[in-house]
Amino acid sequence: MYPKINLHIQLHTNFAAMDTKPSGTPTKGGWITFPFLIATMAGLTLAAGGWTNNIIVYLINEFNIKSIDAAQIANIVNGCTTLLPILGAILADSCFGSFTIILVSSFISLAGILLLTLTATLDSLKPAPCENGSDLCVGPSKSQLAILYMSMALSSMGLAGTRFTLATMGADQFDNPEDQGVFFNWHFFTLYVGLLVSVVGIIYVEDNMSWGLGYGLCVAANLIGLVIFAVGKSRYRLLKPQESPFTRLACVVVAAFRKRKVLLSTKSEDYCQESYEGTKLVRTTPTNSFKFLNHAALITTQLDTTSDKYSIKKPWNLCTIQQVEDLKTLIRISPLWSTGVIMSTPLAIQMSLMVLQALAMDRHLGPTHTTFQISAGTMIVFVMLSSSIFIALIDRFLLPTYQKLTNTSLTPLQRIGVGHVLNALGMAISALVESKRLAIARSHDLKGNSVVPMSVFWMVPQLVVIGVGEAFHLPGHVSFYYQEFPKSMKSTATAMVAMYIGVAFYLGTAVVDLVRKTTGWLPDGINDGRMDNLYWVLTGIGLINFGYYLVCSWKYKYQNVEKMELDDSSNAPC
């Protein structure tokens, strides 16, 4: 689920980048770079998917870490791999460029996965295995945990540096939007295939053959991707870094605070105007909402000018009206953004607990006496498949049908609202399935994490509903932010989705810790707890959050950014 979330974010982030490509005749780039970038993405995706999607099982089986603790560690890892790509994108855009960030990050991820492979192959780097039938297991030592955490940290940082920037760099190689569209199609097709192969193939090797071999395949895939990417350097078009939009927002806050005592003016010529290439602006004044921020665009000769003509020589003292309005847009959207955080928190919790449930259920394909059984980490495939299928159905069937019947289009906020309802429904189904699993466990007097004679495929309906919910709310969120933010902040807008998902992982970790300390629902052996109660609580949170979302969406007014693209003949020279 969450790896695919980032794919949608990347798609819209790159279209944002397309709006700001510099003009000029390219001397490099084009389709000659296509095989290098696609092969790089395939290798890095295989490597990342192979270790991230099965890390809970590895921690439990090989490091004797208690089940809930392993789920918490996985949540932290997922939070890092979701939030850190934003930092990687900022560094690529504003400091080092995409090529350098991708190259260095690939080296870092290679080192991390290699170290993780060593923990799986060297007995000295992991605790002794538990004896069959014994509850006395020796946990990892401090030095073993330190090496393990270092390997996961390096792997996460490496993944973060390539997740956004590789797709952005691919867009940089083309000028024709049609060529960019074809590239994106193949790019995301490669990502989906890579994820599916890693979730099904590499995870099977890890669970049924050898963890060392499985992680070794991840190392090989990462190395191949890195080498192919480096070989293609002479063919890439490399764009120079530009100013980060986050820096522009920070300037508004600082400038407004510095000039907080200066009286605001009602004259448009007293404010710094701005025009982008290809757009037009009339002389205007900032909007009246959040008036304190208007101080940032107020021109004062004592602080903001260095000559007879107004000129921004000190950006931390003077900002343009556009910068001020960009920050106001961010503030207006923040309540709706917070509903996304609350909605994603139950999902983040469920994605980790789902693996624990699968481990305690019958995972055989066919009769229980057969030797072949699916891996617990592979269950996420049902979320990915249902989401992918319904995204296509929504785009090709539901939206056109809705438009024909109502003569209106389904708005992004309406799509998000449907996603809220489906996610709450998915939590309710999860609670019912877990109640049935616990009832069977108690009827057979099964304790701890013993396998319950109940097929793991009972979990499929809840995962399908969650996947369908994602097909509604995730593209809805990305479209909403991309539509509502001004052109100067398109990349920032789509990064908002990655931010709330990352925050949700950390918030989910805190919620699980709170539940463990205040209730007996999540003991180390899930057969002894009441995970179903937690799912019911998450269902209630989802319904309350849906009510909060309805209020926020009802109060929200769509912004018409295009109104600001007017005649720039009277711009103040700043």
C-alpha cells in the first residue's frame, strides 16, 4: 500500500517539475537516457521492496524481537522512507542536483542492504535461534541491535534519496509533453512490476530458502541499478539546482516578524509584486486573511532596498505578494491536511498488525498438509492489486458515468470523502475478522502467537476494501493539492501527501504504545490479546474524522489561482 502511495505522489510531483523546466535547446537527454533510467528504477525498486516489505518477519524470526515491538520498528522505518524523500527532493532541487543525490543515495542504500545481509549470514551479528517449543529466547545484544538499526537507517536514507528524484530526473530529459507522458507510463509500469516481483519473489526466497540469499538478491539488484545509472552519466541532461519553495515560505515568516510593528498600507505600490515567466500580474495588495503575514511584502526603504530602485537584495526582509499568498494557501489547507493524517494513522497501524495476524493464521495454498504457503509480507499484494484495478475503473468507467448522470464532475474532495468511508469500513471488517480468529484460537486453547486453523484469505476482503479506498482518496488528495496550490508551489503541494503519510506512521507508533501501556489488548502473543478492540477503536476514530472532514470540506472554498495571472505592465520593480 504505502510504497504505491509514493508512486502517485511522484507522478504529480514530476508534472509539477514540468511546469518549471528552463527553456533552451538541449544538448543531452532524450530517449537515449530511457534504458538507463528505467533499468536503474527496476534495480532500486527490487532492492527496496525486498527488504522493507518483510522486515517485521525478519525481526521476529531472526532477531527474536517481540511481535508488537517488531511492528513498531517497521512503522518507524516506513515513516522514514516516506518523509525523508521530501528532504532528498529539496536537496536535489536547491543544492546538489538530481544526479548527485541519486548516485550518493544509491551508494548509501547499497551499504545499508549489504550490512543487513551480513546480519542475516553471520551468526555473530544476530542472537541464537529459539529452540522449538521453547518460550525462552535470547534477544539481541546492544551491539547486534546497533548494527541492525544502522543497516536499516542507511537503507532507508538511500531509498529516500532516490524515491522522488529519479522520476524527476527522468522528466528533465524531455521537452515534449508527449514524450514525458510515454516515459511516465513506462516508469510507473516498471515501479509496479518491480514491487510485485519483490513482494512475491524475493520475500518467498527470504521466508522459504534463506534470508541471506534474499537480501543478497536485493544487494545485487541495487548494485546493478547503481552501475547502470553511473554508466549513463554522459548522456543525461543535468539541470542546475534552484531555490527551494520551503525557503521562500520561511522568508515570509521571518520578514513578517521583523516588520511586525510597521503599519500596513492600503496602496498597492507599497507592496512588492512578482511575475513568473509567461504570466501577467497587475499591481495589487495582499488579501485580508492572515493580515499579519502581509508585513513580509511591505516595502520599507530602511530594510529592503539598497539603491534608489526597489530590489530584493535581502529576501529575509522583503518577500513578494505571491510568496505571502503561497503561505496563506498552505495555512488554509492545513485543516484538510490534518484529516489526512488522522485517516492514514489507522491504516499505518493496520499495515504492521496485518503481518502479525497473517503469521498466526494458516497460510497454506490448498489443504493444510501441503508444504507451500504464502509469506505473511506478501498479503500487501491484495491492497496493491485492488487499488491498481479500481484506479483504472474509476478513471475509465465511474468518473465518466458520474459525469453523464449528473452533468458535473466528481471533485477531489468528494473522492477523498468516499475514501474516508471505505477506510472506516475496512477497519470494521478487520475487527470482525480478528474477532473470528480470536474465537477460533480460544476454542482450540491456542496461546501466544500459535497458528490458528483459519485461512489467511479471510483477510482478503478487508485488504481489498482498503485498496479501493486508496484508489479514491489518494489520487483525490494529490489532485486536490496540485489543483489548489499556486504554480510556484506545485512540488510542495504534492509533497504534502507524503508528509501526512509519514506523520501518520509516527503517530501510529505512538498510538500503539499508548494502547499497550493502558490496556491488555496488544500483548506479545496476539492470541492472548484483543486486537479486535483496537480495530473497533480505529473504526470509531475513522468515523469521527470523517465528520471532521465534512466540516472542513464544507468550510473550504476552492482557490482560483488563475485570477492572479493578469497584466504585469504595472509591476513594482522588486
